[in-house]
Amino acid sequence: DQQVKQNSPSLSVQEGRISILNCDYTNSMFDYFLWYKKYPAEGPTFLISISSIKDKNEDGRFTVFLNKSAKHLSLHIVPSQPGDSAVYFCAASGAYSGAGSYQLTFGKGTKLSVIP
Amino acid sequence: NAGVTQTPKFRVLKTGQSMTLLCAQDMNHEYMYWYRQDPGMGLRLIHYSVGEGTTAKGEVPDGYNVSRLKKQNFLLGLESAAPSQTSVYFCASSLGLVQYFGPGTRLLVL
């Protein structure tokens, strides 16, 4: 059963407009949420995170919103640039686990294409 | 500071062959992870380690073994490769929540 869902496999946006990537989760024990960005033939790179005690976190052009009651988060990119074209993964983690590490559960990713 | 490196970048194996994928990190991270990425499947955790000499199973451990003899290295072994293990393998390391990924190893099993 998929605990982290990204229901849109792809998204196309005009340069300069807002990109909104969505993510839903089912496990209410998740405490932290992260977004990773991945270019072809490269590893994922960390973009931004949010704790479950917050509903918004902002870093430059990137803002993540968390709606705990709906078990939904979204990543907003404003303004979108061609260099933002990549696959974006949503990931979730419970609190520090008994095994001693923050294990991440990833969604399947959304491919964003920013059209010049 | 190279971060997380993976060797090799690409490999072709025949069914039944064995191989070892090497991951190295120079950030002194305690935690290391091996993932596989398949089309439409996202990243799935194979095995992970919370410190030198320790390993644990992730979501999809069958057919793989791992070792963490040195803090900076995490090895992923395939004893008898199967076509279902054709995938892109990513190693990651972390001190806490944020994991830092290597560039990946593309493996094709014929």
C-alpha cells in the first residue's frame, strides 16, 4: 500500500508562472516531509523540508505547504524557470525511529517541464 | 569534498552472475542507505546502516546483501543477479533527516 502518493506523473508550466506539485500521504505517524529534485542521470538533491508542527516553509522561490488534517502537502515554485525542469519526489519520515535513523518513504515523483 | 560517490556508473550482468556496488561518503555520516529506482516506482529502500558494522533490511531486501566494514563505505552485493534486478541503484548518507544521494549506478541484467 502506497503511503506517499504523487498522483500527477507530469506537469507542464510556462516560464514565469507558478508550479504547484502535490503530494498526499496516508500514515498519520509521519512527522517530517521533504522534497527532492532529480535531474536525468543524477542523484536526487534535497530541496526543502517541513515539520508537522508547521504549515508553511519558504526558501527563496520554493514554498512547501502542509495540511495535516487533509494529509496533503504541496510544493510551490514561483516564478518557474526552465532550470526547474526535473522530477520532483515527495518523501516522508516518522520521528526518530527505534532503528536509529530517519527512514524516508518516497512518492513516485512528478516530472515538471517548464516551457520557455 | 566529493560527497557521496558510487562505483561503477554502469554495468551489464548476465543472469546468475554476482557483483558488488560500492558507495563511499566523505561527510562522516553515521547513516547510509541503498535504494533502487524503477520506472514509475519511485525510490525504494533496499538496506540501510546506522553505523559501522551494522546493517538492516529495508522495504525490498530480497536478493541483496550489504556490508559496512568502514564508516565511509557501504557495499551492496548481488550474489546471483536476476533480470528483475535491472534498475538504477542510489546510495545515500545522512547525519539526520536529510539524506544526500550519490549519482547512481545503472545495472542491466540480461
